[in-house]
Amino acid sequence: MAATATACPAPPPPRSLYRGVALAAPGRRRAGYGASSSAARRWPGCRRRWAAHRIRTVSCAYSPRGAKTITACSWNEYVICSDIPVLIEFWASWCGPCRMVHRIVDEIAQEYAGRIKCYKLDTDDYPQVATSYSIERIPTVLLFKDGEKTHSITGTLPKAVYVRAIEKSISDSEQ
């Protein structure tokens, strides 16, 4: 019997960071924004100057190096079949505390590189994985060793709590 390969569903498109922001069509003026027709005639280009100084640049100290994002399709490959302990952070884009845990997980990924693998999984994009491990609250961090869940940490906690669980997993795997 020939094995058939199932196609992995493509992840949904990224959600906008600016939900609910109404943008006017190009060339249309919106009332109350100082771009009346008389002002535009008197000072050509004033609308551009007005808008240009209101453009904000968003900078973030968040490092892209660290834990990698995985999908439901790559779950078995990266988590279940791993020969070293794996830390998985279950998160969602709308969750504020998840952002704090992101930084902790990224620091842990850099500090324990080679001894533990760290990944992130978006529960909004892949709810079937979260429900299979009974994830009811986020952020939740799970530790896996030899494909089995060994520790579960729910909520935003100090880095020392995560490190203690990791050290226990590493010491158990070395024995």
C-alpha cells in the first residue's frame, strides 16, 4: 500500500497590528483633519507636511534571534522526535503577558543553545495542538523530553521558575 503525503495547510496571513484603524482612500479628505479645500489652495502640500510629522516609527528591543516559531505540521519533527529536551511557548498575538514570556524564552534559547531547543506556537493559528495538550490559558510553557510532556508552566512567572524546570529536565536527561 503506497503512503500518501498529506499537504500541510498554509498558516493564515499575519494579523494587522493596527486592527480597527480606518484609513481614508488616497486623495480623499477627512473632515476635522485640517485639510480643507481652502487650506489646500492657500498652502499647497500642507497636507503632506501635516501627515509626515505624524508618522510614527515603532522600535522594539525584541530580538528575532532566539526561539523559533513552529507550525502544527512541524510539531512531530521538532518536538516529538527531538533527542534533546524541548521548550514550547504557547502564545497569542493579542496576549500582553505573552510578550513578557517571549523575552524570557528568547533569553533561555540563547543561554541554553545546544542543550535545549526552544520554540513558539501561536494558539490562534493552530488551536488543534493547544487543545491536544489541554492548553486552556496562555501563556503556557511546556517542556518535553523524549517526546513526552514533563513540565507545564502557566502564566507569566520569573525567569528563575523556567530555568529551574529546564535544569531539572536537563539533569534527568543526562542521567
